Amino acid sequence: MSEQRFGEWVAIKRHGHVAELALDRPKAMNAVSTEMGRRIAEATAALAADPGVRVVVLTSTHERAFCVGADLKERNSFSDADLGRQRPHARAAYTGVLELPVPAIAAVHGFALGGGFELALSCDVIVADRTAVVGLPEVSVGVIPGGGGTQLLPRRVGAARAAELIFSARRVPAEEARDLGLVDQLVPEGEDRTEALALAHRMAANSPVGLRAAKRALRLGHGLDLRAGLEVEDAAWRSVAFSGDRAEGVAAFNEKRTPNWPGE
């Protein structure tokens, strides 16, 4: 397993075609400072540009937290001008995760609050263990979810449920989070990373061309009317139908062997 560091607090670990993006600021429970936001943006840009990456898993090295959100200790020292200057860096971090061109899985344990939960929401699938506590408490400190939460949460759970959760600023424990659809899979304590990586490897066994096209169709088609969504799907289909991966996939199926994907 190889590792590449982005500053002090962000690392990419490669597991074959699966890339693990590890949040590694344990002394601050992975609170996202200006510097950490920059590094997340750099790491996601590197992952997006790497054709060998088929699936990304977002993890935490902290035992009791995935990420507690924005670094409020840093922000307490900010002037209004400082906060305005920080905003593009913060947005780039969340957007970097959201716009990964390959499937992304969040492995959540402990606290995933505010921006921390927004990083998880920016992934396609959230695997959580039974210690997980999630929520968007921003209105309790005088702001709003600004890392995509007001847009991503209602797409998961509907407008009314998202409104209740955001306006109340409440923290939701793991089992309720699973029942409400805030997380997708609930696993035993301490198993979130293991299960997320196992799921990622199952995904990564499939066509890299197909995975990217399917994600593009899912993301671009969401929220469109059915007719427009089907046009998005057709465009994605045409991008893979004449690919080497399609030819290899059909041949491998008929020859009853494991595909050797050309990735093009």
C-alpha cells in the first residue's frame, strides 16, 4: 500500500484501484481549517486526474470522530474579511469530494457534524458504524450549512425532513440516521472503514468506463424531469457502448472469465 501526503493532515492511500482519502488531524477531531480545506481540495483534484482510481473511500484516522466540521477555534480569530477570503478554499474542499468522477464512499464513525457530515453527504454512499452521530448544527452558531448541506440533505431525505433536521440543529444517532436515510449502511462498531473498503473493492472490480459514466448519469440526471433525465442517460450510454470496456465485458461474459478492463 502506497501513501501520498497532502500537507500534514490529509493522505491518500492506494489499495490497487481503490483510493483511500484519509482525514488525519487527530488533535482537532479533523476540524476543517483553511489549510486542511486547501489540502482536501488538492487531494481530490489529484484523485480526479488519476485514471487508475476507480473508487474513493473517505475515512478518518481519529478514533472518536469522522470530522466535527469547520475549525471554529480558527474562525473565532477571523475578521469578516478573513472569513470572506477563506470561503473559496472551504467551497473547493467540499466541491472536490462532490465532483469526484468515480464512486465515492464515506466511512463514518463517531461525530460527523456540520461540514464533517457535508463531506460524507458529498459521497455517493455512506457506511456508518454504531457509534456514528450525524447532524447539521450550523444554525446553532449563527450560520447555515455551507458545504452543500442545504442542497444535498433534501435530495437524500426530502425537503420537510431536511428542514426539520437543519432548523433544529439536532444530532442524530446511528440507528435513527440509518432509518431516516441519513446514512446508507449500518455496521458494527469499528467496522466502518473495513466494510467501506470491501464495498469499494466490489465496485472497483467493474468497468472503470462504466463506473464513471454511470456516476455522471446519476449526478447529471438527478432533479431533471424524466424525459430530460433519459437524454442524460442516453448520452452516458453512448459514451460507453462503443468502448473497449464494453467489448471486453461482453467477451468475458461469453467466455466465462474475469474481465481484463482496458479502461477506455
